[in-house]
Amino acid sequence: MRHRRRLLPRRAAPVAALVALLLCATASLGAGELGGAQAGPSVAQLLAACARGQSAGAAGVDAALCEWYAVPCDCSAKSAGPRWCMPESESIDAALPRVLAALRTEPRQSAPAALVVPDVMAGLYPCAKAARR
């Protein structure tokens, strides 16, 4: 009996599969060309992915994409864009419905979510208000 040679180590195969799924999900959302200035879903596409993720029990690629784009970290202190300060006591699960509600009323539905969400987060979690908590 011939043994087939593995192309990837056992542990790398699930990681490669996850990366492939995420790339496919992003491509199916119309993320645009590689190297584009704003790759990622529009606000409307993000809301649709979030709805699919919620209907799947908050599991799967759509739920992960929803969480990634709708509740991003404010990791870059040197960012020129809007800043927000989410309290440590606020969980992502608690913030997500608030952000999605604000995105549903957002007039810029065709705009990239990566441009709109920071404005929403800054409105919901202003840094001055968080400092008083």
C-alpha cells in the first residue's frame, strides 16, 4: 500500500482551510480588488453577513466577519480617524447589537464598513465619557 505524502502538516490543514473560507467570504461580499484602498464589506453587506451569522447561532464565517468588522478594536493610537474608548466592562456581545442598530440607521449603506464603523463606535463610546466611568 502506498502512502500519500501530506502537503501540509496536520495542524496547518485546518488553518489553511479557515484562511481559504475567510478569503472566499470576503470575495463573495464584493470586497474589491486586491490592494484596493478599502477592501471589505459595505455597511449593507456587513449587516447581511451579521443577519446570516445570527441565524446560524452566532457561529461560522459570517458571524466571525460580523464581529471583526462591526466591533473592531481601537488598537492604533496613532490613527488619524475617529477614536473610541469601549469600557473594559462592555463585552463584544453587548456592544454588537448597539453597533448593528446604529448601522441599520446609517445613510451610507454602500460605503465601506471600515470607514463608517469607526464613526459609529466613536459616537457610542466617546473617550471623554469612558474616562468618567
